[in-house]
Amino acid sequence: MTRRADILISGGLLLAMVLLALLAPYLLNGDPRALSPGSRLLAPSALHWFGTDQLGRDLFVRVLYGARISLFVGFSVAFLSSLLGTFVGMLSASDRRLDAIVMRVMDGVMSIPAILLAIALMAVTGGSVLNVIVAVTIVEIPRVARLIRSIVLSLREQPYVEAAIAAGTSRPMIVVRHLLPGIWAPLIVQATFVWATAMILEAALSFIGAGTPPTTPSWGNILADARSLWQIRPTLVFFPGAFLFMTLLAVNVLGDGLRDLLDPRQAPEGST
């Protein structure tokens, strides 16, 4: 399969998931939090496509609403960490003395396992969607910052940048004209991987009770509610897990395809 086909298929799947999440309130009449004790643990049917959970809540409705949380967290973290990481990386690359300080801080943050750091931050701030975004963004900033720093240091050695410096071009103009165009492609690719990582961390935090509030229909919370019932109703685990898997696969394949398309030197042999 060519990299363009990878991008089209994964991008189409991701777009479909985004549209389902955005249009969920208009496509569905059910309330993801509505309880129906008389309809507990029903099998999939025409009335309840994915069945119901232990509280009688429609699983299909909850899964689609859960997509809104996961995609929103993933996109927000990717955007914020890319923005802040780019600023930190370029700031670090601009001054050697500052670079030593900033990079040691980034190394310190990266030395802590991402999930442990996110749990610690959530323990301090409390469970909410906004706090999850903040915590995961802090975790991901160093990875983006180190990437941007390495790219900027490489670009500064290029003849056209050295010529611009010798000609007396102002630093802001050098950044806008010569540095920013060189970081867009790798930054976009890195953002897709951050997006996928953020969705995994959000689901993991919610699953262990350290993420979004239990009443919020996120994929992590749905899986957490179903973990003790998977032997009775395996569909309670299968459907949210399948949606999470497909979304992560689409984002990662899209990132791989964009990397190969934007930087042909990294494309595997035989791909076109």
C-alpha cells in the first residue's frame, strides 16, 4: 500500500470518527447518563445496538459521546504541546547558556514515566477534562521541545541562514523566513503522535479513576465500569476498546504516512 493510500484511508477513518463525535447529539436521542434499571445488561439489539451496561445505559450512545472526550483531549494536547514545545525549543536553541538550563529541565521531566507524572499532576489538580488536558500537555511538551531544538540547531548551520545573519537580518525575520518553514513538516508529524499518546493517557487515567469524573462518558470510564463484567457481557469491553483501537490506529498510520510524504528520505524502500 502506498503512503498516499495510507493517508487517505487513515484520514478518512479519523474524519468519520470526528464527524460521529461532533454529530452525536443530533444523531442520537439517548442520554449517555440516563439510567434504566429495568434494561440492565441487555445484549446488542435493534433498539440498543451495542447493548446496555449494568445501569441500563445505552452503550452505543456512551461510546459515541466518549469519542468526543477522547478526540477533544487528544487534539487539545497536540495543539497546546506543539505550540508551547515549539516556543521552548526555539528559545533553547537561541542561547547556549539558556539551552543548558532549559534542556536539563526537559530531561528531568522526560525521565519520569509519562503515566506516573500524569497521575501525580492529576492528584494535585483533581479530576476533570481540563485538568487532564493540562497534565498530559505538561508531559508531552519536552518531547516536542527537544525535536524543535534539534531541527533549529541544524537549520542554523545552513548557508542561507548564515548568510542572513551576516547580512544583518533581524532575529525575528530569520525565525519567520528561514526557521519556521523548516519545522512545519516534522512538527505536524510529531503532533499526530502526541495526539495518539494523549488519547492513550486520557483513557488510562480515566480507567484507574485519576482522569475525567466517573460520570463523564469517556472511553476510559466505560472500560473501567465494564472490567468486572467482561465475562458476563464481553461486548461492554469490546466496543469501547475497538473504537479506541481504531482511532489510535488511524492517527498513528496518518502520522507515519505524513512523515513519509513530507520527508521522502525516511520512506521505506518500495513505497511511493
